Amino acid sequence: MLRFVLIACLGTFAASAASGGWLIVANKGDETVGIIDPGTGRQVAAVAEGGTTAHELIASPDGRFAYAPIYGNSGVGKPGTDGSKMVVIDLAGRKVVRELNFAHGVRPHCPVFGPDGTLYVTTELDQTISVIDPKTLKIVGTIPTGQKESHMLAITRDGRRGYTANVGPGTVSVLDIPGRKTIAVIPISAETQRISLSADDSMAFTSDQRSPRLAVIDTAANRVKTWVTLPAPGYGTAATRDGRWLLVAMPKANQVAVVDLHAMKVAATVDVPRAPQEVLIRPDQRVAYVSCDASGEVAVISIPDWKAQTPIHAGKTVDGLAWAAGI
């Protein structure tokens, strides 16, 4: 059961805790972190971040805190402000309780926990990944990516390799996490976005932003081994734990493609609200959540029948998704 401090009077938290966890979302337009009860399909709280604005976020392994890098007021590679901090939100207390200051504008974006509890955050303008001790909230190291606009990050289950999607260069950097260095840069396309890994870490997936196709990277060889044709350009992706399916958000089509990873082709499409961005598969593997930027909703897709359920109303321009699991 998920344990929160000082919330005996918060019945909605207790009910959702019993069901296994919380869906947390980055509401960019509202500058809030939304807390969604997956049992009722309702956003039960929206916590002010105190900055403009978080695009991505992650929950601590114990489900108590959300870490939200404050990126700035622009999109990747576009003019605008350069965020320089990350806030920590107490999910039970529904407030910001700590803050990390990067000391200069870095456009911090994608946070990922490694298996040892270390927190890694993409720091785009420095062309690095910042290595952070989440307990002390101190930067304990950096990993160079060797590329501009290292926007998203995925880390293998053993914590030894990292992969960044470098948007403008259209490349993927392969990182030696313990060695804190880049070991390869894989060319993908003129522009690429988002990155995820298969359940066994043998494949990495990233979407070509100029053509409707998905790059499938062989992580042993550090090269693109095949392309999957999509109905429209892809964006965020997430693979099922059984290794069979990959869900791909397609913002321009208002759809999610379901890719059969055995056949390497699209097996189904699911209509969702406008501008789907990020895909998160719930730990029980029964449901996929998809943030839909333009509609301010989170699509809910049942697995494995690929049926769209009633969407969840979140905040304005909802983007990043994370799961706050129980202990």
C-alpha cells in the first residue's frame, strides 16, 4: 500500500493508494503538476510548480515525491527563456518542498531514475545529463552527450547504458552511465523526437519528425536495424513488458499506433483526443495513458484489446506523465 504522511483526512488519497498508485501529469499551460486518481479517472489536485514550466516529471521510487525540471517558456530549439531549476513536490502535502538550482540556464527537461536510485536529468543547453543525488538534491556529476538538444533520456534496467534523443541534430547518443561518457552517436533523420526502450533493452525506439516512420535501434550494434512505417509522424512511445507491443503517439493524426514488435508493423490504431504526446503504460500492463496536449486530456487505452476508454480531464497543455507507485 502506498504510504503518505499526514493525510489521514484525505479520503481520496487513501482510496487511490489502495488501488496501487497515482498518475501524475505535467500541465504545461497551467504551470502545475496534476495528481490523478486512476480509480475514478479524475484529477484530484493541481500543485503550482512555482516556475514556467515543467514539461516532464518523475516520481520517486517510494511514490512520495515528484521531481519536475522547469524547462522554460519555449519548445526545444526555439527562442525563449532558459530554465535553471528543478522543483520537488510532496505529493501528499500537495506543495513544493525543495528546489535544485542549476546556477545558470540549462533547459532541464527529462528526469529518469536509475536502478540504484540516482536521478538523471537532461540539461540541454550544456549538452549533458546531470547526475543528481535525490536525497541531498546535489549535482554529483555530468555525462556529456556530444550533441545539441538532448531532449529525452532512456536508461537500461541495469543502469549501464543511456540513450538520448537529440532533436535538431536528428541523432541518438549512447551513454556509458558508470563511465560518464558518450560511446556512440547514431544518425537517425533530419529531426528526431522522444526515445524509449524495449522490455529487454535490446531495442531503442525514436520517431522521425520529417517522415511517418519509426527507427528501431539495435542496442547491441548501436545502429538502426529497421524502420517501421507509420500512418503519420510519431512522437512518444512505450513498450509493453511482454515485449510484443509498442504504442506510438501520432500528434498530427490524433491517434496512437500499436506496433507489433514481432512483425515490425502497425497492427492497429486508436483514436484519441487532439495532439497526443507521451505514452505511459500502467505497471499492471492493463492500461496505457496518453497525454493529449491540445485537448488538456489524458487518453485511456485498454490493453490488449486497444479500446479507447473515457479520457481524463487534466490541465492545460498536459504533457509529461509518470506513475507514483506504492510500497
